[in-house]
Amino acid sequence: MKLDITLRNMGPESTRDLLRTCARAAEEAGLDALWVADHIAIPPDDAEGSNGRYLDPLATLAYLAAATERIGLGVGVLVLPYREALPTAKWVATIQELCGGRLLLGAGVGWMEAEFRALGVDQRRRGAIANATLDLLNRCFAADEVEQNGQRFLFRPRPPRPPILIGGAPPHALRRAARYGDGWMPMGLSPDDLRAPVAELRELMAAAGRPDPEVAVFTRLPIDDADKVRALLAAYAAAGATRVIHGARYTDEAGYRRQVEAVSKLI
């Protein structure tokens, strides 16, 4: 099972120097991947902890692609209805090209009503919009020549498609993962709560002629108790998780390095 860590692309921790330094610390420690979040328009009454400051996740990953060499670079999750489909596919392909195939694409439908309102996107259509974007992403990475809106065009560069991990809750996220993606990204589920949906997802993937899914769990590991963490990771693996992402809390470089060191000892 792979061990990853989040990197804050929000709040006062999202400075260019701290992002670069923390990303390199995680890479040097041997962690498998870094993950950033996606928000575009945080309302004032939901801004605690970030003060509304969010760097765009794709731009952040492009920056980190130049600052690192080995570590995986993930967004968990990119809210697909917030962006036009074709420019999103171009962003994804460009980052995948420039980072040398290290991109991990978490994708979801979104939930924050205020953001949908600010963007002028009908929240009731978020599932349909996300499906259309996922369909285009898969078509763009399958062939150099693609058709969209009745127009043929060349989609280049066309590096290998990054793994697509669908965020969200069952049953819709599982069905979307089996149809368009490579796995699932649940958030905060315990090993006991994970077991049944993973079994369902494996059945859906098998029925679609797909390999067993990747399951990347976002959680906050109790890193001050190494024995407890090892037992928890073993339970996650037994429940079907293939990747655990530790949600790091920190305010400076020293705090992040402490989180990285604690997680790296578990590898």
C-alpha cells in the first residue's frame, strides 16, 4: 500500500517558497505522492482556516512538477463542473507531459452550493457535466484526433493518461469510477466502512472488464502513535485500500517536516 501526504495550497501556508520546500521534503523522505485540493470561490462564512486564499490546483501541480523529480502529484479532487471540459483536458495533458507521467487525477462532481452559484453553474447538472468531461478526457487520451461539438481537432501532446480516481459517495461515485476511471477516492471512511463499497466497486469493475480498482483513502493518521497507525494501515489494506493519504496539519516548514518524518517511518 502506498503512503501519501497532502500539501496545503490554501491559507497562509500556500506561499511559493513553502510549497516548494515542503514538496521537496516529502520527495526526499520517500513518500509516494503529494495531494492538493480544489476550491475556486469560497464564501466569507466558510473561509475559516484559509481566509478564502486558494491556489488553483492544476497551476500548483504545474509549479510542483518543476520543483520535484520523482514524487507523484495529485489533485483530490478536481471539481469537474467548475471548468470547461476541453481546456481541462489540455491542462491535464500538459501537466502529465511536463511532470514526466507523475500526475494522479482525482475527479469529482462538487458539493458547495455557494461555489456553483458564483460560477453560474447549475448544481443540479453537476453529475451530467462531470460525466461529459470524463468522457472527453478518456477520448482525448485515446487518440491524437478527437471530435467535440462537431469539430475534429488534434490533441497533442498526448502523454499516457493519468490514473483517474473518482471522489464522492456510493453508489454514484462507484458507478462513475467503473465507467470512466481507475479507482475511487473516499474521504474519512474507517476500514470497516470501506470494506463493503470496495467489494461493490470490484464487482462493477469486473463487470466492465476492468482490472481491480485503486482505492485511495483520505484520512488523518494518528501519527503520534506508531503502533496504532501500523494497525490502522493494516486494516485499511485488508479492507481494500491501495493508497492512504495523510491529511497534514502544519503552519510552517518545521511542522510539515515533522509530519513527513512520521509518515515516512511507516513506509
